[in-house]
Amino acid sequence: MQVVLSQIEKMFFHLSEAVLLIDPYSDRIVQANPSAQQLLGYTQKTLLELRPSHLFTPDLAKMISFTQAVLHRGHGWNNELHILNQQGELVRLEISASLLHEPDASLMICSLRNYAQLEELRHTTEANSLHREGLERWKSIESVFSEFERQNQLILNAAGEGIYGMDTEGDTTFVNAAAERILGWKAEELIGKNIHKQIHHSHPDGGFYPAHECHIFAAFRDGEVRHVDDEVFWRKDGMAIPVEYTSTPIMEGGRIVGAVVIFRDISDRKQAEEKLRAALDEVQALKQKLEKENAYLQEEYLSEHNYKEIVGRSAAIHQVIQQIELVAPTGAAVLITGESGTGKELIARAIHEGSGRHDRPMIRVNCASIPRELFESEFFGHIKGAFTGAVNDRAGRFELADGGTLFLDEIGEIPLELQGKLLRVLQEQQFERVGESIPRRVDVRIIAATNRDLRSEVEARHFREDLYFRLNVFPILSIPLRQRLEDIPILADHFLKLACAKFGKSELQLTRGDIERMQSYPWPGNIRELINVIERAVILSQHRRLHLDFTISQQNRDAVESPASQTTTIHTEEELQQREIDNIIAALKQCNGKLFGEQGAAEILRVKPTTLASRIKRLGINRHQFIA
């Protein structure tokens, strides 16, 4: 017997035709003769380590179908299979196979021939005839796929993705274990039934999904591979499962005989995407809110708000602090009155920081600088397209201050005809954006400030009485600097330290004479003027000595330096107003109508830009005529 086996092996290795001995169940090459090695370009050792499924990768589906035919019939032939040789080239083969039954296994003896070389020796019509005869002898496609499913359960069940097969009518031919697990159906419940009607009958929204619109069935018309990642399959229990799938048509003899669909459940991925999308939306909403608040804060910095502490020890300032401590926690409306530059905004900020709203912003509105036509937009916001130039939605000051404090600076400058709109919002705590009919509710505390006598404005019918009483729940008077002279030393020292740090100067000291001169000056510009005088002195300082210049006009300078030598001139109210107009116009001419910023009129006059804008408006000066 050993001699016979040796003779068989000798014949096997001396055959001129390439022969492979394949175990189809374990997917391995048992033996390969030298002709097979030469045809495929691999060494025997490499071939024995190479799996048939890898060798026939270009036509794996066809090879599986061919294998099932051999297992079913005991032999088979095909001339459309391709392999990848050692050099990575695609080689078309003609393959004949027969089944060899061993006690513990069934092996396939496969004879391989180079199809291109055979075509030179074989007439094309004979090959087509043999091919047609082979197809006619095969059993129906449904039986082939049923056998394919039964005899390759090990391969199919090893896959983690769902796999099912279908014929051109849409009837299921096989279903692997992963598909059963994902879909909740048993294979026997699906095989032989229309798979589209079972698992693909509806869109994600529940709408009917006709089979002729299905991407899988579309492959039967054009033979194209389809990959879809935004549809659902329906489980047996009626639950929709988001899936991505690839549908590959199966070709046989130049015609489509079915399709294999590989799919995976992407529920976890979809949930992760939804959570990420929700998180991104929340981040975007917070970002937009922060951008609005930051934009406002940037405006605040432009207004040169550098000093945030209330400094002083006079009885007057102690009274103001007591009033702040009393009213801050209540949420009541506050009206701060007093001359320009006395620190009304500082008082407003102290009230806000002492309230329960301190963790929300205090939004400041300079009522004097808002044009009439933009009043509603500035206060209440607008939607895109509400008026010419409204290219985006914009939140108004009330909306930005929701939950916080709205500081209405220069409240007396609001035109009479617009005061009613402001009063309505203060009463109802709701408003509508310009161009929008949706009411928006807000929770805003109001703090107003003015350098005017609003009571007199009410009597002169320049200010609404009902708005005045709405704002004047708790009045606070901001004391002018000339009435709190005992605070000047501590204020001057405080501002001097800040100015030295601001301008990078070594620490400078005020002399007793400096303090006495400052206490002798009337400070018409109040705290703002004191800050300007200190900063100017620091800038001009030399050899660690300060040079204080308290005056803005020559008259004031003479009054401070030589009060005894000056003759006091009394001016009428009209003369004082005209002098103020002339002074402002002279500054506007010098800076070519520029109001804000470096070398602007506000800097020349040493007043806050907002205060100067208010005065220009009150005095009826047209600064635009001085623009070069």
C-alpha cells in the first residue's frame, strides 16, 4: 500500500497541469504540485500557508458558489475565477474540480489552467457552449444559495457583521447568526420570504419605502455595488435600527443572479453623534452668549473704566456707602443724580456687586449716544432684515442684562417721544425685538443716572412723570469732589499709585503743598478731572518730582495760583453757556471734529467722551461741520 501511495504522489508531482488539493471546510491548501507553484508564482511552503479564500480574493463570492457546486455534485468547472499571483497580478483561470472523499474529510482536487493561454488553443464558441451547458445543469439559484448557507455556517457565523443573501426577486436565501442577533429574526423565519418586506419596508420616519426605490434592488438594474450609511432596518419587535450596509450583486454567466448584503448596527455611533451634536449646540449657544457679553465688556473698556473702588472717608461718602448697602440687596430701582465725573457709574457697579445678581453682568447703556432711529434696536434688539443694515440677528441691552442689572446712564437725554417705550418695558418686563412679533420676558434690575434735575425736567414737560417715579424708587446723590475735600488726599494717593503702575513710572509721592493746592481747587470736572491731573503729572514728572496743573483754562489756572490777584468776573447763565459752546467748538476745530480716542476733543478738554457727547447734544452743536 505504501508503494501505491508513493506512485500516486510521484504522479501528482509530475503532472504537467497545475493541481491544488484543497480542504474547503477548513479553508486550507493541503498540497500543491510544481506546476501549480509555477502558474501561481508561489513556493510550495508559501502555498501551503496560504488560505484559498485569500488566493481567490478577487472573486471570493464566485469561488464560494463554485465550491458549493462541487460539494453538491462531486465535480465542477469554471473559467471566470481570478487569483492574485506572487507579483500581485490578476490572473484569470479555468478550473476543474472533483471531490475526493477521505474517512475524516472531503477534499477538492482542483486543476488550474491559465485562461489566456487556453484561449489561444481553444475556440471561443466551444468555451461558450461548455459554459452554457454547465449553467443549465446547475440547480436553481435558490437551491445554490440554500446550500451555500447550510454548508458554510462556520464561515458566516464567524463574521461579526450581519450578512444575508437574496435572489433577484428579493427572496432571502441565507442569513448568518450575526444578522439573526441584530434583527431578532431566526433564519428559518426569513429564508424564502421577501427580505425587503420583512426588514426594509419603511423609512426612519415610518413612511413607506417602495422596493423599487431601495438601493439594494437598484443593484439588480445596473450591477453596481451600493454602500449606504443613513438608513434603518426594522427588527422583528418593530424597533428601527440605524444601519450602514454594502450590497454586492452576484454575477453568473454575465447576468445578475442575486446579491449579498453585509450590514452593521450603528446605534451606538448614532447616539454618540447625537450627544456630540447636542453638546456642540449647547457650547455654541454659550459661546454666542459669551460673545455678546464680551462684546459689551469690550465697549466698557473703550470707555476707559479703569477704577472700580469707591475711595474716601468723608461723611458724605460714608452716607453714600450706607445707602448702597441698604438698597443693593433689595432689587429696587435706583436713580443716581449728581454732576458729571462724580462717579455715578461707580456707585451703580457697587450696587450691582452687592446684590444677588452679581454673578450676572451689569449692562451699561449711554442714553445720550443712541440715535433716535436706533433707540429700539439698541434697547430691544432686532432680527435679520428688520431694517436696512440689519444683516444679522442682534440681542438688545435688555436681553443681555436678563438676570442682571441694566444701568441707564444719562437717562435724562432720552427724547420724550421714546420714553414711553422704555416705560412699557419697565412696567411689563417684556419686549419684542424690532421686526419680530414674539414677546420676550426679562428679569432686569434698573439703575439710572443723570446729571440733570429730572424733577425740573418733569415740570418743564421734558421728561415723563410716570417714568420719573418708576426710576426714582431709591434716590442717591453722588457728591461733587469740592464738597468732600477731606477725601482728596486719599483719592490723590490712590490714583497716583495706579497712574505710576499704568505708565511704568517709579513710585512718586505727593507733598503737603500738592495736597493743599488740590484742596483749594474747585474741581469742576470732579473725580475724572482729578484722575486726569494726576496722570498728566505722572507723565510730565522728572527727577521723581510731580508737576501738578489743575487748570483747563487760563482763567482757572490764574484762580488757583494767584487767587488774591484776580478780579472775580460774574457771568450770566447765557454767557457761561456761550463760553462753554465756544470752548467745545474750539476743541472740535483743533481735532477736525474727532470726538473720541487719542487727540480727540474729549482728550483735549479732559472730560469723558460720553459726557462730552451729552453736552454737544444738549448745546445743539453739530460736530460734523468741523470734520476735515
